[in-house]
Amino acid sequence: MENYKALVVRENSEGKFVKQIETVSREFLPENDILIKVAYAGLNYKDALSAKGNKGVTRKYPHTPGVDASGIIEESNTDDLPVGMKVIVTSYDLGMNTKGGFAEYISVPAEWVVPLPESMSLKDAMVMGTAAYTAALALHKMELCGQHPDMGEIVVTGASGGVGSMAIAILRKAGYRIIASSGKQEHYTWLRQLGAKKCINRDEVSDESGKPLLSPAWAGAIDTVGGNTLATLLKRCGRNGSVAACGLVSSSELHTTVFPFILNGVNLLGVDSAETPRNIRMKIWERLAGDLRPENLESMELIVPLEKIPSYMDEILEGETVGRVVADLS
Ligand code: NDP
């Protein structure tokens, strides 16, 4: 491979970040263990932040965003990951300060590469992507803290988004009853089809009373919103329930008291999909191919050409995308 097509974000002389599809030479990629011909790349909120020039995500430009990619190994320096193997790469530094998945090729360290589970397609791996991985990791941690369907309903916030919609489908697969919290009433029917028992407006998970605790309304939560929503999830969570903090679409701040923890035994769990040890990562992907495999993947996917990704990056920042947008590079 000498040249390849990639979405490239450049900082112009006025300090603005411009994204466009370009043909770049192989030198644009870092030298690494494994060269992968990308088949599909899933869009995440973090990719849009990278494309906007968020230096907390990406320090140096020109850059190609894309924290999720699936594809086929084209060059390898290790026998464990042979040429021709179908693989998944998500998180670590991919798409942050390592050129990411919105390109025909990625070049990554061997430790980042997960063999595609046998019963999963390259496309489905990216429809799930970091979103499903994050939701499954959240549930995995909740279960380690004793969460069980018999304890009661689980709230999912940001329900119509990537992580939220996957969380609903995965929790349903695991036998939970789900309350979907969404700002998009027009998607309630779809959220019910995914597995939500009840849909509520996101305002109902944003308490303004100032009280440190409220009567329990759910047994646990997967939160993508942060801020007052996360604080409310904690104060209304039932005894010994777990609240998994995944995101910050509303706010990165959390103002709470210790009362949910010391009076109700509530667990606040951190979910970091980026740096999970490889053994847990493989286990979560196997679960996504097996017992946690979402049932309605087709209804969550929007498969588009690479050229459409820049406009969807703008939409995801406005909270306007629904489900999972995936670039088809196959
Ligand atoms: P999406 O944009 O796909 O979904 C976010 C959803 O949040 C929206 O669809 C919307 O859903 C809701 N929302 C948007 N704006 C607001 C707001 N101001 N207040 C309340 N709700 C809002 O993003 P993702 O699902 O990809 O990511 C969600 C969050 O999770 C992000 O913060 C992301 O950075 C984080 N994340 C964290 C990971 C980790 O490892 N911890 C991994 C992946 C993502 P609705 O209209 O239905 O309410």
C-alpha cells in the first residue's frame, strides 16, 4: 500500500479545524506492529470532539479520528495475529493521538488488537463498537457488585444515543427491566422495541429539590449524561444498587453528598473503555458475541460511506444522532 483514503482533520492558519477526505501516503500512518485494512469504522462522540480540535482528545494535527475499527490484517510482525485474520480495534489511543479508523488503513500495536469472535461479522462489530463495549463493561462491573434483575429496574440515560441504545439492548438480553430516559419523545417506540419497559423524559432524572436523598425509584443505572443527572441517579437509587458513570454529554461535574453511599450502600462505578486490560476486553467481546449479543442490531445501525462522516460528526455533537453511525470502507 502506498497511498490510501482517509478523513483528515487539519488546523488552518486561523486556528480553525477543517475536516475532509484526502488521499494520503503511507508515511501518514505511524510505524507499528500490525497494518489493518479497515472494513468498518463506528462513529463515537469522542471522534467528533477530536475533529473539532479538542486538545483533551487529540493534541497534534493533521489527524484522522476514529476510535473504533474492524478489518483484516494486511501486515503483521507476530504469529498470534496472522495476515488475513479478522480483527477489532477499539479505544486505547486509536483515533486520539494515533491515526484512527476513518481511513482505509490503520497501523497499531499488537496489544490493541482483538480477534473478531467467530459468530460476529466485521460490520456487527462496528455497529456495536465502543458503544456496546462500554455498555457491556458497565453491566459487567454492576454484576461484580451484585446487581441482579430481581433487584428492580435499571435506568439508562441518553437512551437514544450510541451507548444508551446499546445499554438497553444488552440489559434486556441479560434479563433486566429497563427505564429509558430520553429527550426525544419521537423515539420512544423504537426504545421500547429495543427493550425498554418504560420511557421517561430526561427532565425526570434531573432533580432540582436540593435534597440529598429521595425515595428510591430504580435499582441501578447506566449513565451517559453526568452532572445533575448522575447526582439524581445516585439519590434515587435503591439499596445496594450500582450506578455506572460512562459519560458527560450534559456535564463533567458531579455535585452529590455521601448519603447515597453511606445510608443506601449505593455503588458509583467508573467505566473506562479505553484502557481495560486485554483479558477483560476479550471477555467482554466474547460476551457481546454470546449471552449479551443485542437482538435488534439492524434497527440501531446507519451504514454510510466515509464521505458522510464529517456531517454526522457535527450532528453527534448536537445530540441529534440516533443509534450507531458506521462508515463502510469494505
Ligand atoms: P451519543 O451522542 O450517541 O448519545 C448521547 C445521548 O445523550 C444523545 O443521543 C441524547 O439522548 C443525550 N443527550 C445529548 N445531549 C444531552 C444533554 N445536554 N443533556 C442530557 N442528555 C443529552 O453519544 P455516545 O452514546 O457515543 O456517548 C455518550 C457519552 O458517553 C459521551 O459523553 C461519551 O464521551 C461517553 N463515552 C464514554 C465511554 C467510556 O469509556 N466511559 C465510551 C464511549 C462513550 P436522548 O435524546 O435520548 O436523551
